[in-house]
Amino acid sequence: MPLRIVLIGLGAMGKGHYRVLTSLADAKIVGLCDNQMDEFDGQKVWRDIDEMLNKIEADAAIVATPTFLHKEIALKCAAKGLHLFIEKPAAANGEDAREIMKASEKLYAAVGHIERFNPVVAALKNELEGKDIYSIAITRVGPFPPRIADVGILTDLAVHDVDLIRYITGKEIVDRHIFASQKIHNHHEDNAILSFKLEDEIVATIATNWLTPYKKRKIEVATPAGYYEADLMSQELKGFSAYSAAHSYLVRDITVFKGEPLRNELNAFLTMCQNGDRGALATIEDSARTLEIVKKTQGAIV
């Protein structure tokens, strides 16, 4: 029997969820909610979430609204006993995320850290299995997306990569230094460099901004066995052999079975709701930790 889903928020990400969900046999959208429209793709759209939740029988909710609304909506859905998929980050801050976590502890809940489901990340994680990691560096830059109005680059972009660092290495961050600036935007930071020390003396960096005129999404990992470069956009992975005394190295193109990350992620959510297998899905705890790592204090980044 298909999982009955209400989809809350029909912005760019919400429309992506709608497109994928309508193509999946194990999912059935039974309600749409967005306070900016009355109809979408020939279907009724509820403007009032309370009215929708009171009138529609559902099993799960996907929350794809602006971040500042996540807590209120997620708590209402959890109170109705709906399993939760919340687009990243889980909430505006770690405290709110943990409140959602407590309210949904008897439900299945996941946060949409979609890069975990990028096929090149899966291939990279497989290549790193059993290998020591020396360092990991992530670059995520591009022009400002006009759809983002309520958060800065740390909450919108850097959270992707803080989560990826923890996910790929399987280690916790034990120290951090975050430097951010506000160059061309009115309300939030748009330029940041983050550096971390993880367990086992792994070091990591993230370079992210909304100032670059083109998009770049890349992960580079150094190990004793060699060096890896993963392109998240082209889904290409290269392995470089360890540097030799002859000052030479070999380059290997590693097979990646390409696919759409959102489709992979939503299939994983359906599977979790059906049999409890979480797979690579991020937990609300994962998102809370990430939010706490990038948290601002006293108007500065620490």
C-alpha cells in the first residue's frame, strides 16, 4: 500500500518533491499545503495547515517550507502522528531541532541532507571504506539563489558540507574555526571559510560563498593510499595514487552509477517508513549537531 503523504511548501524544493513523489509507486500525495496558492498541477492546495491536517488521513509529511517555519509545522505534524521528512536544516537552530526530535521520537523522522544520496558521495564513501583519512576539503560556491531569504550561507550551504564531513569520515568534530563575512547582501553572511579538527586527527575545511558567478561542488580527500576528487555536479570520481619517490602518480576514473539524489533520498524515506531501515538518511540529531557547529555567538562566528 502506498505511503500517504502530505507535502507542505511548494517552492522550488517542494515542487521537486512533488515531481519525484508522483513518479513513485510506493508514494501517494494526499494533500498539498502552501499559503501562497490555491491550486497546483490541477490539485487543490490548502492554505491552512491545521485545516488540512484535520481533514486528511495521511501517514507522513514532507516539510519543504522556509527554515523559520520548520519547527511549528513539524510539531503540528508530529502531534498528528505523521512520520517526518524535513528539508535541511531541521530548524532555525539546534534547540528547535531537538524539540522536534523529542516530539517525533516515536515516529520515523529524517532531514533532507540530499548530498548523502548523490551517487558520487556513495562511491567515494565506498572507496574510503577501511582507509585512514588524513584530510577532507569541500568547495561549494556559486551565485546567490533569489529563493533564499531567511538564512545566510552557513545555514543554507555550509550545513550540507558539515554533515558530509561527519557522514563520510564517520567521525565527530572536536574543534572548529569559522570565519564569515557579509559582502554584497543586506541581512546575512554570504562568504565563509570553515576549518575543523575531527577525531583521529583528521582535518577538514569548507570554502563556501554566494559570490562566485558559476557553481562548483567538489570534495577532495587525502588518505595514505592516495587522493580522491569527487565532483558533486558531474558525479565524477577520480582516484590519484600515492605520491612516489619518482615524483609520479597514476590517475583512475572510478565508476559512479549516476542518478538523481532526490529520487534516491525519497526512496530511502519510503523504505524507512515501511520497514524501519534508515539507510543513509540523516537524523534530526545529525541536523541539530550541524546547526550547533555553525551557530553564531554574540554577532560573530566562532
